[in-house]
Amino acid sequence: MKSKNKHSLNPDTITVSQRVTKEDKMDTQYLKAWEAELNTCIRCAYCFEGCPIFKQLGWEVDGARGKAVLAYGLLTGELEPSDYVVRKIYECSFCRDCTERCSANVAIPDILAAARADLVSAGFVYDEHRALLDKIKQTGNIFGKKLTPPIREGETPILLGCRFLERSEDAQRYLEILERIGIKPKVFDEICCGMPFGVLGYKDELIHHQQEFRKRLPGDEFICLCTTCTFFIKKSYPELNPRYVIEVIRERLPNANVKKLDLKVTYHDPCNLARGLGMVDEPRDILKMIGVEVVELPTNGKEAECCGGGGGLLVTNRELAEKIAERRLNEAIELGVDMLVTLCPTCELNLGNIAKRGDKIEVRNLLDLVWQALK
Amino acid sequence: MGKNVDIKLLESIVGKENVSNHPAIRYVYGSDASVHQSMPDVVVQPRTIEQVQEIMRYANAELIPVIPRGAGSGMSGHTVPIDGGIILDMKRMNRILEIRPEDMYCRVEPGVVDDDLNRALKPYGMFYPPSPASSRIATIGGEIANNASGIRSVKYGATRDYVLGMKLVLANGELVNLGATTRVEAAGYQIHRLIVGSEGTLGVIVEATMKFIPLPKLRCLGMATFDKIEYAGDAIADIITSGAEPSMLELMDHIAIKAVNTTLNIGLPDVEAIVLFEADGKVKEAVDYEMQTMKSICEKHHGEVKAMSYDAQERTRIYAGRKKLFAALSRYKEGLACTALADDMAVPYSKMAECAKKIHEVAEKYGVIMTAYGHCGSGVMHTKILMDPTKKEQWEAAKHAVEEIYDYVHSVGGITSGEHGIAISKAPSWKKARKDLLPVMRAIKRALDPNNILNPHKLMDAPEDWLTATPLRYWVKA
């Protein structure tokens, strides 16, 4: 071994780094509100365990803790908002697995939403995001086309959500489910709940959109068919009281005339349903009621792995979102079942796209099975 | 900082995709679960032993610090590159190489996560017991480097008790095989035991041979409440000296209880102290005997046993307060951060209650909030300092509180760290208490790492003041 005596490596001499903050740092009007929450995070790294992005990419900057640290760096001005930092802040599916596993339940997705809002304010805008939001502004839905809701003049307002609005045949069937369990649906000329504005960081535009959304609602209480819309509305419109369709079905299904389906499937818990709304038993109870046996995935309930489709990831980095879905789908295939059922239309879309390529497993919405059982 | 690291060379060793000196990556890898922050010059993710050797040869020739890093969950600044250099992120070397149930050992790469190893051992009816609270993400390499342990260390010991051998890359890139695969070895220096707890200062662990043991078939957990913490302390000391064999023996003080009750609303009894006691084993009669012994001792010391159960769900309920304590502390009061300083001292059993009282006294004196809880069965007292991390005066107060608590701990024959290691935060107090040991440790360090490139400025070489050793990772306002 050769020995040199460079000054910096003398154990008695240390070059201690200094905190470097830029005077002209990015304006962090939204992140400021999260400073205490970022200090609550003890950086224990427990959030690595289930983070789907970390599992795919493997650098600490990809895990939830790493992203919280990036947000802190933007807040303090120690980090400049480069394209790389922006990409990392947007590479999150908002699955909330991190919050669920966190000792202190630190809301990292909410912190990232604030970071995104500050980045947007600073001019870091993805063209794909802008195009999506413009579609909503122009047509009221994420598809940017005229969609006609299957109007029903009943008593209980039903919010379909963009994805079911576009899948009109499915929407008709799901409305039939409600009718068969004694509900008279009132379908109205709805617009998007505004979730994309929120998760992609367009807070100012969200406020304006929310006003429009509220104007279309026939009342504060309604049933919502989409998992993500329900979760977003509960979080972002505290004055509204939506019920998720699955709650209503579970209450009323025991009194309905149900045909047992005699199927064996696996069930993928959507993040916004299990972790967001806390509904883990409800879908399983319903599947049991209609004679469907559930073979559980290795991670399920509140610890279920994400499909990769949330948080705008399908728009920001589709390849990554699909890799996450592929991993999840492979777990289902290994169970030896023919069908994976889920509830969130985005999970259905992302997992379904991968399933179609492999032809090894079918992906269906749980509501399809309920409809079949009530036929 | 600002080392002239040859990125192209590192890329040629591990591949371009496994090297990054991007400011954002350096910033993220500049902190861990401690209060410290200092950026590395580059982060490298090696996949093979040969790659680690090549990196070390290069770093040793160029005098560039190298800091091996597992999950980065250390609470004392173990992986914070105080003087810059190369972070070796070992998480990609995460293969379980061999499980030999017939010989009761396994060989693993350093990046294997503790829980993953236990999942792999479970089908054989075996387990690897040291599991710290962070076992879900903690890597075996990190656990060895820190001699990690957890709630069941009272019965099963710490990581050191399970390391049979290892492959170590020295500072100059040489690879050495240490230890054995047998349970006993009497052949010269037990160097592998020296590496356990060396905090990355003596070599890079690139493979470990770990022993494992059969899983217990039964577990029973009880909860006893005490009106005075002295009674709880006496009961703990008595349980240990009685010869009872708890598999867990935990203490929670009234601040811990209040934190759980006010933030989580799970209705723990409003008393001065709670003791959780657990026994495990193969035969119910034997477990019953242990539980009854501990119950009687608690009652002898004015404790009231509120619950005792074998049922897994009930055990989860009984343990919920302790399990969620950390969460409760983090949410104790808006604006306060839960900092790991003076957080894992160990004291003699007879001083457990007195230590808890001293912690409360010091906290009050310096205007911070401190709780006392921990794995008292193994003598470990945990505490966290809850403070406003944005205020400079709070840090000064914390510094004095830490100093005073450690002076007390050492005066009663206790030690600085039972579980979390020394690194930066605890070095000043530890060095003060172990002056006699420092020259020996420095001599060992110089022998194995003459150029001082492996995790420099930690342990015996750490700065005298943890508060100024690195910038704090919190944004302290003027």
C-alpha cells in the first residue's frame, strides 16, 4: 500500500461543505406550505419498500424519500430546477404507498404536487400535459372530444368520470347495475373533476375548473363510478359528499337477485381506493357475494403494488408506467388465474394494455362481473 | 469536496448507467436519517466484487474518499460524505447466493434487504433474528457495518452474533475472505468480528456468510402498567436477573404514552410507564412459565398486567402503541421535528428508571421535548429530541442536552450507543468517554486504510462538534 499525505485526507483536517442557497431561487409559493411536513420526514427510507418507481429505476433519487429530498432542495434553493429535477418530480404515480408505510404518514405525493405547481409557475411545462389540460378546457373531458352522457332523469346524481363517459356501453351497463339494486340514476352533463390539473401542478387553473365542475353538479351528494374521481373529489372539494359506487353496491347487493358466477380471479387493489379511500374489504365482499373466488396477489390491500398509471405517469413517461404494470401483471399470471379484476379505469387501462400484448390473462372491471351476476 | 473524480474511468468500470454526478443525485445521496448533510462528488452502483475492487484501487491511488452505503437509514450520519468523494451504493448487489438449511447458514450479497432474507428463510422454518425496526429496507451490509439489533435482541442478540464470515474489499482493492462457515473458529484474529460495527471505515463488505436459527412456534405478549417509572425500572431489572428469558422487554414513559394517546387515539392506559413483555418458544408450557414469571415480577413491583395473549391479532393490538410510537412522536406537535440525537444509549438495568428521569430533567432544563422508551431488556434506552429545527437556538439547546445526558450515561457505566452507531452525531460524547480506546482504533484504521479513504472522519476521526461537523440537513433560519 502506498501512503500519500494529501491535506484533505488527513483525519484531523476536514473540508466541511457549506450550505449553498441561491439568492434568486425559484419562487416556491406552494412548497412553502409543506416545509414543516418536509421537516417531519425523518428520511428513514421506509418508503423505499413499496415504491414502484424505485423498484424500476433503483437510484435513491427515484424513491419517495429521494423525491421528498429533491422538493426540500427546491424549497431551500440548494437545488436548481433543471430538466432532470423536473423529470424526477414528475416520475411518480402518486400511489401513496410511501405515505402508507411512513412512520409519520408524510404525504409525499401532496408535497410533489406542490413542487410540480411551483415548477409550472416557473415555466417548466411538459407539452403533453399542456395538451391534455387544453383538451379538458375545450371539451370538458380528457379525450378532447364531444362525449354525450347516457342521460337518465332519475333521482340520484351519478358522476361517471371521463373514462366511463368515453366507454359509453360500459357506462350504460354500470347504470343498469344501479337500477337493479333500486337506485334511480340521474345522469347529467358533467365535466372532468379536475384531477389532472391538480396532480400535474396547474393549481391556478384547477381553481377555475373547480368552479365550472361545481356548477354542473345537481347537488352535493352523488354516487361516483370512478375510483380516482371519488378520491380526488373527497380531497379537493371538502364541501361535497360523493359516495363511491362500490359502497352502495355492497349495501344493496344482498337484497338483489344475484346469479353466482363460479369464477376464480385475482383482484388488484387500485391505489386511490385501498390507500386513498381505505376500501379494501368492500370489493372482496362483493366478489364473494357473486360467487367469485379471489386468489390474492403477493401484495394486496393497503400494501398493494401500484399499476403505474397514476399521477400523470402514463402521460409523462408511458414506458415507465407500462413497465410497472407489466411487473404487476406478471405477478397475477404467476397465480395461474385467467382474469385480473380491478375497479379503477386507469388501472384497467394500463394493466389491460399489457395484458392484450401477452394474451395470458384478461383484465376486467369488477363492475362488469357485478353486471353479469345481476343480468 | 470538489475532488477531481475521473467519471469516465468509473463509467468504464461499472457502465455509464451506474455512475452519476448529477447535482440532484449528489444532493439526495448527501443525507441519510441523521441531521447531517454533505454532498458526495459522485455516486456509483457496483454489481460485482471485481467492480468494487477496481473502484477501490482507483480511489486509493487518487486519495478519493469512498463511502459504502446500504439503505442510507443510519441515524448518526454514517453515510454522509463529510469530505465528499465516491458513494458506493451497494443496493444493486442484492442476490441471496446460497441457503444451506442443512448447515444453518446462508451467503448473501451486501445489498440484500433483511426482510427479503427472512422471506427466503421462512419456507425452511428458519429466521435471521437481529432484525432492527428498519428491517423492511435495511441491507445486510449496512446491518453488519452498524452491528444492528432490534426489539428481540434481549433474547437473540445483535448482528455480530450471526456473522460467520465475509468477503471484504480492502482500501487498496485486495479481496480477503474472513471467518468461516462453521459455528466456531479458533484460528487467529477474528477479523470479521472487527468489521462488524466498523461503520464502513475498514473495508467494503461484498459478501456475508450469516447463520440462521429455527423460527419459534409460539409467541405470547403481555402489557403491564406502572404508576411510577421507578417501579417499571425495578421490574425490568428483576425480570432479567431472575433468569427469565423474555424475547422482548420494552419500556414506554409517560411522554411516549401521551404522544401515542394524543396523536393516535388508541387509548393506552394513562400511567407513568408501560412495560411490554414477550416470550417465545416451541412448547406452550415453557412459554407459559416465562410469561407467568414475568407477570409475577411486574405485580411484585406494583405493576398491573392489563393484557396477555398468544393470539396474533391481539398481540398486534397490544403492540400497536409501541409500534406507532415513532409516528406519534413525529406528530407530537406541529412544527416540531423528531431528531435522532443521543437516541440509543445503553445503561445498566438498575439505572434504567433513573436514566429515564434524567432524560426528562435535561429536556426541561433545555426547553426541548424528550421521551424515554426502548428495548430495556437489552439495556437500550431510546430517546428522540423533538424541537423546531428551523431555530438556531434549539440546536444549541439540543447540543447541551445531548452532552449532559451522555455525561450522566457514562457516569453510571452506560455506553453511548447500543444500536445506532457513532458516526458523526455521537462521536464527540463517545470519544470523550473512550479516550483510552481511540489510539488503538486509529492504529487499526491506519493499518487497514493507510490513506484514510474509507468513510473518513467518522467514529474516532469524527469532528469534535457534531453541530458544525457538516451543514445540518434542516433549513435553519437566522
